[in-house]
Amino acid sequence: MNIVVMVVAVLLSLAALGTIYRIAKGPSLLDRVIAADVLLAIFGAALATEMALNQHLGNMALLVVLTVIGFVGSVTVARFAVHRKEDG
């Protein structure tokens, strides 16, 4: 189990680093917003991994809130991008 945890931790860390790089260097605002949403999903995966490792559900409410925030943020940005494309 320790090997699996280490592999998951390394993969999530590399994904977070790549996402943070995209937030910093993204060529457009839409790229940065999508990267922020991906970073939120990575945090959710890390929370779920921690809960599975320690066999508890203490952070379930936080995981649900993160998921809802990510969904609402993505839908809001998509609607904004569509309206902006129609205007231009």
C-alpha cells in the first residue's frame, strides 16, 4: 500500500506542478481558468486519496464543496466565453 500511495502522491504532485505552470504561463484567460479548474480537481483527488488511505469520511463535506465550486465555475466560464464569442 505504501508504494501505491507514493506513486499517487508523485503523480498528483506532477499534475499540480504542470497545472500551476499553465496558470502562470497560459496564453489566454480561458486557459488559466481551465487550469484552475483542473487544479481544483487535483485537490479533490488528493483529498479522496487521503480519506481512502486513512479510512475515514471526515473530509467528505469539503470534497463535495470543492466539486460543486469546480462545476459552477466551469459552467460560468463556459457561458461567459459563449456570450463573448457572440459579441465579437
